[in-house]
Amino acid sequence: MQQLFTIFGNPVSHSKSPLMHNLTFQGLNYNGVYTRYKLEDGSQLRQKFFDLNISGANITVPHKEYAFEACDELDEFAKKVGAVNTIVKKDGKLYGYNTDAPGFLKALSEFKESKKILFLGAGGTAQSTSIILRDAGYDITLLNRSAKRLKRYQLDGFKTYTFDSFKYKEEFDLIVNMTSAGLEDESLPCPIEILEQLVPKAKAFVDVIYGKETPFLKFAKQHNIPTKDGSDMLLYQGIIAFEQFTNHQFSFDEIKEYMQKAFTI
Ligand code: NDP
């Protein structure tokens, strides 16, 4: 019987996930189909999952915390970070995983020597990725527009700054845009004066936004700094989700062969 998969979020019309997963189902001859579902009220997620007889789903902005609440079982990492972006139904129970963070860790593997990282932004994506990167030996500092979101990071032992308290003398290997600045507007994630101070020591500027050149990446290019956008993170989180959807029947590289075609169409 054909299995149904979906992405829940709001908005979801721009999402590449249906293309990524459908190309892979087709390529690997797996009897699955992946659709998209615009969900306005995140508290309905669990009910929709069962009503629509869905086998597995990805969850995107703004419902990752609801997804966490919707699950019967959580893997250790999802439990630790409090955010779920992948749910699989097994024997009538919902199992939750976070594949964004391992996806980002994998995407950074080309920068293994760049251990000192500055995150611009302190939202949900920054939360899970900061923890996995620290566990992998990176040194993460967070700089955020408002102080409120930084509290939980301080409690977790991370070094944090707001724009006002940022010490200009600090040096970082990688500067990562973890905000949504530049996604639907033309804003930088922090004042340009801060970015200018970071230029001399930065080995690369990395953005989690994909599919467009953000003002942040444009700035880096103007200063001849290597850049990387969020496409690899998207691809790798998708591969890891697909492994869960299909119960590890296929290897990472087998999945990658088909899923990466979504980025050439
Ligand atoms: P959240 O809403 O949880 O957090 C948003 C963060 O961005 C906050 O720190 C907020 O600061 C900051 N911010 C928003 N607008 C601005 C601005 N104009 N200037 C400065 N700071 C700003 O978002 P998420 O963590 O869920 O998502 C962050 C980004 O990650 C999104 O762009 C999303 O598309 C991307 N993403 C990419 C993935 C991929 O696979 N490539 C996977 C998951 C996410 P404040 O606290 O001051 O409001």
C-alpha cells in the first residue's frame, strides 16, 4: 500500500521537501508519495496526522515546538533540544526526531578546522544546532538582536551578546546567519558595523537560508569571503529524515544520489 508523507508548516508553498522526497521515492522504487499541508493551528498537528493517515512528516516554521508536544516518543536528541522537525508513525504511535541539527553539522564538515563560530540569531534553529555543534567540539557564541531569547542559552552555558554588548575585539572563524533576516526582506542580521569588524578574521560566512543570495551573503562576497548557503543543510536534514521514514532501508549515499537532483531542477 502506498504511504503518505507530508510537510506541515505555514507557509509551505515554497518548500522544496516534496520535490526532494518524491524524487527519492521514485528513484529508489519506494511506494510513497510526499505532499504539503498548510497548517494554521499547530495544536491540530497530531489530529491531522491520524485523520489523514500519514506515515511520516516534516514540520517547519512555526510548528516545531507543537511537533515536539504531539509525539508519543522522542529520541534523545529531540528531547534535549525541545524541537522536532520529523515525525514517523509506527504501530499507531508518533515518534519524533530532530534532523535539522545533524543536517547542519554535516553541512559544516568542510569547515572542520574552523572551531570558533559566531551565530547571529538565537531562535529555534540556533538552539538545536548550537547544542549539536558544541557536542562535536565547536566553540559557539551567540549574538542576538533582543536579549530575551538569549536567557536559555546563558543557562546552558553559552557565551551570548546583544548588539549593544558585543565585544568588537573577539575573533571568529565562521559567522553564521541563523536568523530569518534576508528571507523575505533585504535586511542584514546585525548592524553592518559589526559585520565589518568580523571580516578580517572570518574564514567563511554561512547562511541557513537557501535559494536566494541574502544581503548577508552579498556582504561577504563584496569582502571576498567564502560563502555557503543553507542548501546542504536542507539536503542533509532531508536525507536523515528519509532514513527515518523508510526505517533505514537505504544508505545515506543511496538517498543522496536522488535527493540532490531536487537542487538541479
Ligand atoms: P525563529 O523564529 O525561531 O528565530 C528567528 C531569529 O531571527 C531570532 O533570533 C530573531 O531575533 C532573529 N531575527 C529575525 N528577524 C531579524 C532581523 N530582521 N534582524 C535581526 N534578527 C532577526 O526562526 P528559526 O530559528 O526557526 O529559523 C531561522 C532561519 O533558519 C530561517 O530563515 C529558516 O528559514 C532557516 N532554516 C533553514 C533550514 C535549512 O534546512 N536550510 C532548516 C531550518 C531553518 P529576535 O530574538 O530579536 O526576534
